Amino acid sequence: MRIEPENNSVSIVLLGSFNAAIFHPAWFVANNLLSKNNLESSEVEIILKEIAVFKIGDWLRIQVVPDRFIAETLEPPFVRLSDLVYKTFREVLNHTPIFKLGINRKVHFTVGDEETRNKIGKMLAPQEAWGEWADFIARGKDEKHGGMISIVMQQVGIDDREIGHIQAKVQPSPLIKNGSGIIVEVNDHYEIPKDDALDGAIRITDILSKQFEDSIRRSEWIIDQVMALKEKV
């Protein structure tokens, strides 16, 4: 990517049927999915029948509820996250019904100043399209102005999946306080028929193993298209 991110994360989201209560750092260690060193540095937020949340530094945060499993990392190499999720549901919990997979990339970056960020927002969402209201968006009282808050684009009919899509969302970044920040989130979504998931996690883990690295590269390419707008301001 042409601009070094200020904040950088990847998450893997699975939809299916999960027993949240088993997902504890000690369970991952007992099943040789995490090392004992990880257990020592883990921080459990909550483990109950209906929800489990824990983290290990910046490299791993896991959140599980009965119909959703989320694993997130802020630390590259991101393939470590894919390997953990794959081994969890291919080697240990392979009978878990899973029918949806999201490989998500989120990047916060600065374009230098708020004026540049606003110009990029106008490229993505021209105010002129709003007719007479555009004048009111651009000029408020006390030197305030409005503009683009969020825009989402979607790609469908993708060759590498039967069901699914790619979505990219662009918003001002709340993490970069001088107003110069942009956040781009890419959701790469794969899906199989629910009946196929009755056989367990095999098909979804196959997709994860085959698609993860290509998905990350494609997401970074999409994010780079937004970053490139800085050069057109």
C-alpha cells in the first residue's frame, strides 16, 4: 500500500453454531492450538454459556456467541490468524456447522490534513448530485460544513465463489484526531448453502485455506485505490 497505515487489522468471521463456553485460552492450549506462553499473556474479558471474549496482546482477540465466531489480529503476519482458525475448525471442531465466512481487512491512514480528506470525500461522493441541498451541505453556520460520512461499494458475481460478495466501506477515521484520517474496511464474504454446513466445517475451512492470502492481497489492492486519490487532489 502506498500510504503506511496508522492502524491495521484483519479479522475472520464465521457464522454457524458455536458452543461459546468452551472458547477459553486454556482450551486452545490444551488442544495444541496456542502455546503456554500465549496462555500466560492472555486476558479473559468474559467466559459464559452464551459469550466468550479474550485477547492475547495485540496479536489475537476472539469473541464467540452462539451464532458467530470472530478472530481478529493487529499484528502481521496475518496468515497466523488464518492458520489458527483453520486448525481450530478443521482439526479439532470439524463437526461444527459453519455456512458463512468473512475475511475482513481494516486500515486507518492519514492523507496529511483535513482539507485533503474532504476533497477525497467529494471525489467519492460528489455533493453536486444532491442538487440544491449541496449548498447547505457545503456551508453551515460558524464555518462548519458537512460532507461524506460513509460510502459502501459492492462487487457481486465473483468467479471464485458460488455465493458471496466483496464490500468496501470508506469513512473518516475516528482514531486519527487531526481530521486527516480515513478508514477503509473490506469485507470479503463467502457462503455455502446451510444444508451443506450440516456436514460440519470442512467446506468453509477449505475456502479459508484456499482464499485467505489472495483475499488479503485483493483487499490491500482495493484500499490502495482509495489511497491513490490523495495524488489526484
